[in-house]
Amino acid sequence: HPLCCLSLQEVGPTMVGDEHSDPSLMNFLGATKRNMLGNHFWEYYVNDAPRIVLNKLESCGYRVVSMTGVGQTLVWCLHKE
């Protein structure tokens, strides 16, 4: 069960999923589904800082397997056994 989280800043918002993400997990995170102007896809986001989101995901059994920066965007990839 891989999962990626994106953050444009260290304080949020944090993108936590796309239109195919598990609705119950998105609900647990308190995520809102949105479509940004010009995008042909939907995404889930929360206003929480990434550290808060990562702590919530850890409590569900997810573990960070990698992290990288792309411009001003930070990306965490997580996995759940």
C-alpha cells in the first residue's frame, strides 16, 4: 500500500492523495477533495503541516521509505505492510 505526501511548504498545506485514494484514510486525515484550476485531476489536501500528517499516518502503520525535494515541493513516500 504505497502512499505519497506532498507539501509546498514546511507548514502546509499538505497534499495527501488523489481521486483514487482510500476515502476512509482521507477522512481519518481530515482531507478535503479539490480540483485546482487547469488540472484535469482531483487531489486531497489538509491544512496541517507535514509532520502532523506523517504522525497520523505512522499511527495507522505507514512508514516513510523515502523523501526528496523537488523545487520548493517536498515529497514523502510511505509504505504500509
